[in-house]
Amino acid sequence: MSDCLFCKIAGGEIPAGIVYEDDDMIAFKDISPVAPVHVLFIPKKHIESLDTLSSEDAALAGKILFKAAEYARKEGLAEDGYRVINNIGKNGGQTVFHMHFHLIGGRACTWPPG
């Protein structure tokens, strides 16, 4: 999608602090981190939100979550814990309408989140 910020990052048009990339997905540091570790995991394919995820893309969503957990372990977050967040729609707090998952860790997370 030509006007999508995350599509531009995934396509290499906009620089980002990339921490992981493969043919299907990319992960990069959030530009406004809320924790010592704050990384976004996105599919390279434009999918607006988890709510619009098709059955054909279910494995991709699973892969993204698997890679987020793998990265959290690599960063030493697993022992103390971390949070993975997916905001859906305006009332869910989604501001970029390209499905993405926030990995947040390195500090205690509070509940409720917002």
C-alpha cells in the first residue's frame, strides 16, 4: 500500500532500527519506546489489522508471534516477563493501520494497560 508507513519501512523506503527480517516479516525498534525494549513486529504484506486477517495469513500471524517470543528470549526478557500487544481499530489504540505487534520489556508492566 503506497501510503502506509509500515509498508514503506518493510520496503526499505524509510529507515528503521531493524532487529530481524526475513521474506515474510520485519521487526524494528519503536521510534517512541515506552520501555527499554520496545520492538514492532510486522508482516511485509499489508494487512490492516488482526481483525482483517484472513485464514490464508493465519500462519504468518503465528510466525510473527513466534519470532517476537524468540527475540524476547534472546534479549533476556523471558525470565522476568514481557508484554506483546496488538491494538485493533481506533478504540483499540491502533494508530498505524498495518497489523503489528509491540514487544515491550525490560521493566515491570502495569495492569490495566490503558
